[in-house]
Amino acid sequence: MITRTIDRNFANMRLDRFLRKAFPDESLSVFFAILRKKKVRVNGAVGKANQMLQEGDTVCIYENLKSVVNSESGTQNSEVKNTEKKGWTKASTAADRKKGWGTQELDIILETEDYLVVNKPSGMPSQPGSGTRPGESLVEHLWEWGKREHLDFKPTLAHRLDQETSGLLLVALHGDTLRDLTRLIREHEVKKYYLALVKGNLEKEKGTIEASLTRTDNAKGSKMQIDEKGKKSITHYSVKKHYNGYDLVKINLETGRMHQIRAHFASIGHPLLGDTRYGDFALNREFKKQYGLNRLFLHSSHLEYPWQGKNTVQECPLPKELQDVLKNLSTSM
């Protein structure tokens, strides 16, 4: 049995977080295994993952930590290490593999006790929906990852990206974390920056597009239209680099409407390259043939947000396929 007394440094901390702090060499799956098996007691009572600890509490662990995963899964040590790797692990059954589980690796930019920051690839929907086969969405892969980590909460996206857009997303690993992250987003304390390649050269190096948007639905899918009676939508931008006939722009969203960036830039005559809904279709075909651009040129590259009293910044460069396009473009003199 392992016994720990909570001091002032661990007071007012969740039990599962205390275990991670007190035993940093153990994996997350170990702690959820012993909690699920009721092998952790606080002041003699069965401990719960989200239980808040107080100074003076006694935490007892009634199992050798190193043996927990092996006893749970019946695997050898080498197999246990594989389950601790970051990413989408392989599906546990043939049926799951047929559904597409584990067919791609998860690009985890940051993993904490509270949340993840992941880099979503273009072409993958954020959430399941009509037209999406089971197991294809990012959130479904995250659920599978959560099962592998023995989480008692389904990993949940705090915000979303269009299927065609790549880049950074915040993923909550606990219910209270989800509430905190969504509150930060609602109060505009999470700054989201994007990189996009637009048709033509903008007149100003910096600017703001303020145009209300309304959603319309038809057989071809949903689309946002400029409508003075729609929802207020504000997009800030600055030109990062000029090319002959194109601009690479850095974009900061003040509001987060569906397709906001795409609809706003199309409305001022500068649609995004590779945009099959709002873009220049002839130009898209030319870029696909000449530069191999098979996707929307829009990437969530930068997140900035306050967390536990500190300003946190996460960055993710353009994917290789987008960098390759830029390398083949001529810069403006």
C-alpha cells in the first residue's frame, strides 16, 4: 500500500490530477485503471477521479502501480509501452479496423492533464454527421484514444474547424475543463489565427472585414451569405507575404461563424485558393493541375489563451502540401 498525506501544495486539486503530479513516471492509463478498480481511498472512502482534495487528507493506493496495466490487459511490458504512445492507437478489434479506426496518426501538439491541442488534417470532419462514415471524424478518433487512456470522460472539442481546413484545435479531457475552455472562447479570450492564400493582391497591408452573415441550406450543402440582417461577423487580417497575383494573409477572427473567413474574403473579391464553395473554380483547377493543390488553402496556425494564470501560445506551421505551393509562386517585387 502507498500512502500520501495532502499538503498545501496539493490542496484544492482533483484526485486524478494529484496522482499524475505525485507519480509523474506513471501513465494516465494506470491511474484510471486503479480508480476504476476502486484501489484508491481518500480518508478511508473510495476515491473518485474528480474528487477535490483538501489539506490533511490521506490518500491510500492499494496496489503496486507498476503492475496495474499488466493485470488489466494481460500484456507484456513491451506491449504496455505501446499503449502509452501519443496518437490514435490501432483498433482493438477487426470490426473497428473495418470502420477506419486508427488509420491515421494523431498529431498531438500539446498534451496536459486537462486538455490536448491537436493538429487536424484537411479533409477530416471535426465531428460525425450526415455524409460521414462511422469512425471518420476527428472526435470519434479522439474517443478511441480516450478509451485507450482509460479516461472517464469522452475527449470533447472545445471548438471546430471546417472539414477542408487544417490546424489547431483544443480538446477537453474533463468536464470542468470543457466548461472553462468554452467560457474562454465565448468571452473572446482565445485568440485564433489562420494562414490563407487569397486570389489577387489586397489594397491594404492590414484591414478588417465586417459583414453580417446568414446561413442558407440546399441540396448542395450549407453556405453563408452576406446579409445585413444576419449575425454580426468580424474578420481581421494582415498581409504576411505578397506573390504575383496572390497574397498570403494572417487572419484573426473576432467572431466565429461557419465559413466566416471563406465567405468574407469571397465577398471582397479575394476568395481563398482551393475553395470549392466560395472560390474561383477555374483558378482552382489551374492550381490543382500546375501546383498540385487538392485542398482549401486555409490553416489554423496559432492559438493564444490564458490557462492557470499564464498566457499559453501554441503554433503549427503550414502543412507540407501548402508550403510546396508557396515555393512555386513568384513573389512580388
